[in-house]
Amino acid sequence: MFIIAKGECAVSVVDEKKNKKKIKTLRPGDYFGEIALMYGCKRTADVTSNKYSTLAMLNRANYRELLFEFPQMIGELKK
């Protein structure tokens, strides 16, 4: 999972006709990659930086450690 600290990123998906379509712009404070992190599935979208960006990353090992230490967070994170 990535959290945007600075910069701007574009979220795009591939439609049923195999065309790449921009659906959203993410800015500082926004995040992406949470679905793949929490459920262990493939990515559901592509995210590309529009300009220089600074991101924080939470990897699967740290995510599991966080949930082990704070199991009450599971429900909140899945919301």
C-alpha cells in the first residue's frame, strides 16, 4: 500500500474494450494498493505519478505485524 506525501498520481483502469481510461487523480493524503495488500489479490488499477512524488509504503510483512500488534484495527482498515 502506498500513501502520497507529496505530488500527484493518476489512477487508470482498462475497460472491456482494452482501452486505458483515467478515472481519478490522487493527491497528498490519498492512498492506493490497499485492496491487493489486504486481500492478497491482483491489482485492480494502474497508478502513475504525474509529477515528482514522495510516497510512503506499507509492505505485506509490516501490515501483518501491525495487525498482530493491533488486531482491533482489522475492521477499521477493511471499511
